[in-house]
Amino acid sequence: MEKQMIFAWAMIFCLAVAPVYGQYYSKTIKAGPRVEKMTRLRFFYHDIPSGKNPTTFLIAQANITQDFFSPSPYGSLYSMDDPLTLEPERTSKMVGNAQGLYLALSRDPTKFTAVFYADFAFTIGKFKGSSFSLFSRYPLTDFVPGPDVIREMAIVGGTGAFRMATGFALFRATSSNSRTGDASLEVDVTLYHY
């Protein structure tokens, strides 16, 4: 009986202590003035869904849209790990990767539009280990190589040197192939960060 009482008291003690130690620590302090920085970047982004070493893959597709005549039917989900380079050629020096997802949104098979999420991470240079994230609508069919067609996407965050980043990225196609889906884009980025 005595052992049962000791066990009961030990259980009561453990249950009483858990709520006290289970709470998180929080302390709010007033932040001092922060100095906002602006960084501008220019690089080239290569989306390559074809060939022996594609960088973009179809990972899911809606059953009801598989019969549509379109390379990217409505509801298709893609995963990507696209190279970022210093020059327009895919073989030029690589500075990082854009990794993320995009989802085909347009019901019209002649106009491919997607919602695009990607993290642009840098692997060399001053910003090695830093990244910024895009989350925006991405009208791919509007990309025709030329200086006049520019699309803007929103920057919603960042890490490392780009911590708490906001801003925008301007995309301009330097080459594209409607048959294979391969595209190379010039990217001009304006980041505001701390």
C-alpha cells in the first residue's frame, strides 16, 4: 500500500510540474532603428524540362485534364531545380540554383499560366549561402524572346544576407523553345533587406 501511495504522489507531482515547464520562454523588446539595404542582382535562369538531364519534372497531374492538348494541362504540378548562371549560355559559370514548385493554372490549353514558388540560393561569391524567395503568378506563354517582354514577380522573403527581404524580380526571355519547353531568362532583381 505504501508503494502505491508513493507512486500516486509521484504521478501527481509530475502532472503538476509539466504545465509549469511546458510553457515557452518569451521576451519582447523594443527594436532599435534598422538600416534598410538595397541590393540589385543580375543573373540568368535556365528551365530545362527536356533532354537527358532535365531540371524540371512533372510530379502530379489532374486526371480530368490529361486529355487536353497542352504540354502543361490545368492542375499539373512541377518540381524544379534550375541552374542560375552569370551569362545567358547554360554552360557559363553557375552561381546558384532556383528550387521550388509551380502549378499550371490556365484552363485554356493555348495559354500556360502558373503560380510559382521558388527559392533562389547562391552557392558562390559574396552572397554564398544566402537566398531569396519568390511567390507570384507566372505567365509563361507571354515569354517571347526579346527586350520588350518583361514580367515582374514578387519577392516575399530571404535568408542570410537577404534576411527579411522584399522586392521584385524582372524576367526577360533570352531564348525559349515552345516544342521542348526549355527556356533561358535574364533576371534583374531588386531586394530590400536588413
